[in-house]
Amino acid sequence: MTRSYHPDTVALHGGQTPDPTTLSRAVPVYRTSSFVFRNTEHAANLFALKELGNIYTRLGNPTQDVLEQRLSQLEGGAASLALASGTTAIFYAIITLAQAGDEIVAANNLYGGTYTQFDAILPTLGIKVKFVDPSDPANFQAAINEKTKAVFIETVGNPLLDVADLEGIAAVAHRNGLPLIVDATFSTPYLLQTIKHGADIVVNSLTKWIGGHGTAIGGSITDAGTFDWKTGKHPLFTEPDPNYHGLRWGLDLPAGLAPLAFILRARTVPLRNLGAAISPDNAWLFLQGLETLPLRIVRHSENALAVAKWLQKHPKVAWVRYPGLPGDPAHANASRYLQHGFGGVVVFGIKGGSEAGVRLIDNIPLFSHLANVGDAKSLIIHPASTTHSQLSPEQQLAGGLTPELVRLSIGLEHIEDLLWALEEGLAKA
């Protein structure tokens, strides 16, 4: 009897059985650059995609393969690709389906690094990105034209924590024959399986809650395996590809591999030729993180909700944003889509503006001042002057980022210690 396991179980077992040779229970770290072919026919078949297997660790590795299978099972997708960073995952997802002359429609409330990639780097490659307010799916429809190749959003916006109407935006994308690409970093597959709500391609920064301990950098792409690449809307999938023997990815793959057209092109074109590969050691670290993700993300969410409620009542706090608060603008969508909690990030505006925020950050105990989220330890930062500083003041305001905003990534510490630390910091702000 075949059983469909719960995510808590998949996080521990997905993609792995004990090693048949050594009987190792834990996933081994395969520190090898390359793999021996059985014979010349085996080598040729691997390179021609007539069979799948290990060639060179830049393309894939057995440790990485377990991570990719586990991510696919957690996301509910057909296949995944682990990469050197989350920003690489976003970049490779875009250039796998778009080329010079194409356009992408994206939400305007993105992480600063993603916004800069879309606003300053993709245009140098001839790919134009149109930014829209994601609060209304109709805004995406208004920006789509015959050049558009994809729609891009974040499940939970960084840093303002708006929660996207996934199904509404997916409906717009699919009505226009476009895939929906979703950055699910802030929700993780445990709080939200975006593919169930219409996402075609999911990207994650593994560095954050999936890793969970601030010890490694990595990213991933998960392909739902359901988007139709044969329509001609995406010429990179219907015209001969000079990067790979003239293969037409949407038309020439055998039936068994056809659902993997996107992820196979991502692996064999941008990854193979640009080379932002994840190391086997980092893949192993992320597997350790995944094993406890269901436990950690619930505790992150519980602590974050308690912090948000406490901040609401503090006299030095002007406003608080957290999707779990009943009065928050994101609460309706958050309640509709998120399971097991509302995430581990709280943002708030401190009375006294950016100067008061600086005093808070420079004087708060326990919280680490650094540019990351999703760590087991609590973190604090002023996004306007750091993570989103590449954006102009007008771009920051368009995304809802105001000068007084302080971002907290709430960790796993005891809640009473967290509230004490915040009181100490705010007393000096």
C-alpha cells in the first residue's frame, strides 16, 4: 500500500532510502567533482538526456539530489534544482524562459536584491520588467502584452509582509498563457504549498528558514511540471536550442521527461554554462535544516505573533505589520493561504523615525544586527538604509517601505527574553 506522507514526515524522509552499499541512515556528503561512466554508451546517453544520472557536480550530485527530491515533495512539484543562492535561483528561472526583447510583469514589493536584479540587471540583457502594485490582480493584467513571458510575485512581501492573492494572480497569468513564478522564501513549503494555488515555478532562498541556522547560502527552483510549453508563447521551448544539440525543449523530450522541460533546461543551459552550483556540503546542511523545519517554523510564528501583539501596545511604536494580526491589511489573504502560522517576520514603525530606529538597533540586546532572516536566532535591521538601499526613495515608497520601518526576524528564543530585549532597546530609542 502506497501512502502519501504528511509534510512533517516528508521533511525527514523525502528523497532518501538508506545507502544500499554502506546502509548509512544519514544522507552521505558526496565530495566529488565527477562521476565514472559505465561505458561510452552510458556517457553518451547521459549527455543526450536519454537517461538521467550523475555526470559532474556542477550539474548535480547525489547529496544535492536528495535535497531536490525532498523539496519537490514538500512543494508538491515535479522536480527541483538546487543552486548556489536564492538570487541565482530567481535569475536562472527568468533566463530559462526569457531572452532579449521579452518582458516580465512583477510585483513592486520585492526584496531589494530582486528588485535591483529586475530593475538594473535584466534590462542590460534586453529583458524588461514592469512593476505593478500586487494588491489587485487586475494590475498584472493591465501590464501584460504580447512580449510578456512570465508573472513574478513573492508569497509574503519583503519587508512589508503583504500576502499575495495567489489564486487571483495565477488566474490572470494562466488566462494569458503565462507561468506564475513565486518566491516562497518567507512562507516556506510548510506554511504554504504555492503550487496548489496556481504557482508554476517556485523559488526559495534555502539560506533562510529552510536552512534555519545561518550556516550556508543556497537557493532552489521547483517546477510544478504542469505548464504547457508547446504553445509557441515561449520560443526558447519550441525553437531549436543551440545550447543543447538543437533540442526543442517543449516538443522533443520523450513523454516521461516532458513535464520536466523547464527544470531540465534550467539545469542544462544556465546552470551547466554559467555554473552557480550548490556545494555538496551546503546541500547536506540544508537537509539538516529541512528535518526540523516543521517544528521551527511553528515556533517562529508563535513568537512573532506574540511580539507583534506586544509591539501594538507599546507607546514608542507608531504602527505594526504582521499577517497574523486580525486588523492587518494582509490578514485576509494570510488566513486564506497560510497554514500552521503566519511566519517569523514582524515589521514596525518606531516613533521618532529613522534616528530612533538607529538608537534601537544600536542598543538592543539579544537581537543580532545583520542582513538575513530565518535564523534560529532573532535578528534586526533597518531595510531602507541596508537591504533596500539600492532603491530610490520613490521606489521604496512605491513598495511601502518608509524610513522609520524596522524589520525583526523572530527566532526561537523564549518569548519572555525576546520581549525583555525589545523593552530594553525601545527604552533607549
